Amino acid sequence: MKNLLTRRTIRKYADKEVDQQLLNRLMQEAARTQTMGNLQLYSVVVTRSDEMKRKLAPAHFGQPMVTEAPVVLTVCADFNRTSFWAKCRNAEPGYDNLLSFMNAATDALLYAQTLCNLMDEEGLGYCYLGTTVYQPHQIIDILHLPKLTMPVATLTVGWPAEEPPLSDRLPLESFVHQERYKDYMANDIDTYYNYKEELEENRHFVEVNHKETLAQVFTDIRYTRKDNEAMSKTLIETLVRQGFLPYTLKMGMLG
């Protein structure tokens, strides 16, 4: 059994199935997490077949966890179900807008985090894939997601076959502000980030990428302006396609 202080991202999994009854119990328990208006604005697509995992892999840039994990969970912001419920009950839904997407995405991410905590307690390993929102249109096509649903998180799940070191974290005072937000001075950045920058693995990270600082690795290689802008364009286009943004707004946002 693990807790948050020993939580690790697991990318390698044992050749052992994740029991469906166990997974169902954890997913049901996770549904007790907070949700806007008690509407549970999320859905989860469970992928176990090798064929479907191979189809999903390119949407996650071919990361091996997608095909090697026993289970892949795609957590979706979902206003489709609630809207259909409203129509079936003589009510007119008005959830084809950006605010509704934000509410559903918040619900979905809260649900995903609660599920992660529950899987930790059972000894399951998982990896949270941020790539879900990079090429969401691919995932939508593969999983046949209808309008007013949007993939926002993917978890690869299995029994751990590794115990990687704990990742470093910034100190509490770097991100908690009392009463009002206090902006940072250069000496604050030195205080909060020096430990991270001096870790051997991060110094090696800088060296192998031929950069001067760890920050440059992130801005110039890992999360570049060019990539962020391109994927932002794709995200807007997908939100239009899924009915959360009107086409006219897309044209204005994309110029």
C-alpha cells in the first residue's frame, strides 16, 4: 500500500492482468469525488485489447506504456450524457460552450486524480499521459467520442514492474501565498529552484541536451513555443468539432 508521499509514476508493468472487478470498484469509489452540480460531467473509456491500444499509441507519440500496460483509461469531459438526459426530460440544455467544457474538464480531472489515489492504495501503478490534449482528434476518432465529449486525461494502469526514484518537488513556500499573491523576485527563484537544478539527474539532463540551464531544456526542447502554439490551434479546432466552441469564435481566435 502506498500514499502520496511515496507516489511514483510507473511506466513498466508486470505481465499480470488488472482484475475488472477491482477496477470497477475503484472507478465506482472514485465517483464520490466532488463534481459540479452533482452532474458527474465525465466518462471513462477502458481499453484492454492489444488492437485498440496499438491504435491509441500514435496519439500519445508512441510511448511504450500505451501498448505495454494491461489497461489504458481515457478520461473524458462529457456533457453529452447530461445534455441527452435533459432532452429526454423535456429540458433544453445549453452546454455547447467554453464554460461548460471547463466545468466538465474540471470534473473529469478531479475524478482522474481521485482514481489515481485509490489505485495507489491498492498497489497499482499508473502513468498520467499529458499527451491526451496534444492530438485529441485522433483519440476522438479511435474511441468514437460524440459531440460534447473531449478526452482530457489518459492513465496507463498495471501492476508495477519497477520502483523508480521519487521525483523532486518545489518547497511549500514556492507555491503557497498567504492572503494575496506575492510575485517572485530573482532571489526567490534561486531559493526555490537551486535544489532542483543541482540534482545530478537534472545536471545530466542539461548536459546531454547541450543547454546552459535546466530552464532552457524545457523552453527550447520539451515544451517549445512553436509546439505549444501548434497544439493550441489543434485544441481549439477540436473543441469546435466537438461542439464546445462555435465556428465563428474559432475563426477569431485563430486569426
